[in-house]
Amino acid sequence: MIWLCGKKKTRPPPSASSTASSETRTASSEARMHAYCRDDVPAEVVAAERETLTLITRNEGKPEAALEKIVEGRIGGFFKDVALLDQPYAKDDKQSVSQFIGSASVIAFAQVEIG
């Protein structure tokens, strides 16, 4: 659920979004974590994901010269999973949420998990 308002993009107040908290997260909860934008994902979570993706890419036998570029692409995919503005728009997956809302701003958003 997303509430939109206004003409410019601004961050919603912390109480209105489900951004990362200061509590310790496990790997399974990180996969479900949602942030408003890339900047709201904690640096330690991004660093851990980058380390994991680097290891996976090396184990796949990818060339060292291309390793950094491959990992950066996979980090982009990670942000599509956890950052609201980077996620694909539900009705047109060729557009991100950010592209869809254009100049509107997100006032609040809620994550709903069923099951």
C-alpha cells in the first residue's frame, strides 16, 4: 500500500515506513526487509550482500576482470527486492515505482505479508 502526495520526491517520516531498524537482523529477515530507497538500506546489509554475491560470482568461475561489474549488476537486483522506489511497478514491470510515480512523493508505505 502506497500513499502519494505532492510534486516532489521526499522521504516519508520514519514512523510511516517499514525501513530498517537498529535491531539485529538475520539473513532471512534481511531478504524480506523493505526500505524506501537505496539510501535507507543499512550499509552493513549492503556490504554483507556484496560479499555474498562476490563469493557466488567467483564460485561460478566468472573472470576476475569482470567480477566487479557482475557484482554491481547483482547488487542492483538486490535493491529491486528491498527498496520501494527501485521495485518494478506491479502493472508494468518495465517501469520502476519511482518512474511510475514521477514527480509525486510517497507519504507512507506499508508492507503486507500474507501467509
